[in-house]
Amino acid sequence: MYPDHGGRLGQLDFGDGALMRGPAPELDWLHWGAYPLLPWSNRIPAGHLRLGAIDARLPVNNPDDGSAMHGVVANCAWDVEATTDATAALVVHAEAGPYTVRGSQRFALAPDELTLVLSVRNEGARAVPVGLGIHPWFHTGPITLPARMKWPGDPMPTGLPVPVTADDDFQHGAVPPVMDRCFTDLTGTAVEVPGVRLSWEGAVTQIVVYSGDPGWVCVEPVTMANDGFNLAARGVANHGVQWIDPECELTVRYVFAPLP
């Protein structure tokens, strides 16, 4: 666990070896561990959020495309509230654009699983649109996703969801080609990657798969689609964006477990 680096999980090992991409001097904050995504996931083009009565600018942190990427807490220090030999509680307070939010993570380790409860709480004076998720880096190999549809376009949707095809149907397990794709129409609440079953409880509606780094694959269960705020603004269905009122929160419970 790395509180000073986005409160992220740095490695996962149930006794048979490392299952994730761990920290290394050559890696920036985007490219290792499993980090939290809040109060949005993926990208806001040009950092410009326009939805409902909100018209705000958010910090651009992705020089490749000039977007506000993966929220505002994945590359900042989190406070450690409490720890035991098998648990840890982390919190962070963040303000950006229309957001005044509190993020929390609760880790609990058992011999055969690691549970993460991730929450975002609205501490501001008005309702705000949010998304929530995690961005874990796993070893490449066959992945299994309970997704029947995908958003066309990598990574930003260029149209309405369409059925998966032979090269991106992972319902029965396959090695992904190079992609940065958002999948939807989920039929289950777990994915499988090399060595790990990742399940969840909560409002997860999308799974993002990124396989652009040789040897690694990111499989990200998230609550909102890529470019979800703009999809919502255009009235496109299944965007996954949720509005939370002041003093309310959105929570997802994730469980990492070893595959047999």
C-alpha cells in the first residue's frame, strides 16, 4: 500500500508470486499498482465538464491528449486513518472544479482474498456528477469479462454500444489484442485475469480494458463509461454517471481472490 502515491495498492501476492505491475523508477503514476479513480474515471476532454447546470474546468493531467484523466486523487497523498496487521483505512479530501469530495478506502486482507471498499462522498453544497472505479495493472494473458457490448472507439466512444465481435469477445476467456476499450451490458459481477478473480458489489456498469503496454493488461471495473459526462449531456443511455447530493456517497466493494 502506497498512501503517498494515490493511496494505491502496490502489489498483490497470495503466496505464489507477484500478480501485478509494481513500482519502478521508470514508471509514472499512471502505470503501476491499482489506484482509485474518483470523482470520475477515464477522461474529460480538455478538462471541460459541462453537464446540467455545471460548466467547469478541471486540471489537465494527461499531456498525450490534453484531458483531465482518472479523477483527482490517484496521484496525491492519502491520509492513513487506521491500520492493523490485516486492515488499513485511508482518506483524502479534494477540491477541483465543482467538486469538494472525500475519498475513502478500506482494505481488509484474509488468507484467500483482499477486500477494498472504495467510496466518494460529496462534501460540497450542491449535487455533483460522479464516477468511481479502480485501475489495476495485471500480467498479460487470457482475460474473462461478463460483457456483451462495447462502446465503439478507443478510448472515447464514437457511437452507441455495439455487440462484441470475435476479436474482443472475452466472455469465455481470450488474450486481448492491443486496445483501450470500454465494455458494457454486463451479465456478471466478476472478471478473471492471470492469477486473479476480481469481483465487485455496487454500481459498476462498465469495464475498461487497456493492453497497450507489452506484458501487461489493465482491467478496470468502473461505474461510468469513458467520456460519460459528455454522453450524459447528450442524453445517451447507459452512461453510468451518477449524481450525488451533499453529504451523500457512492460506494463499490471490490474483492481480489486467487484463481484456482
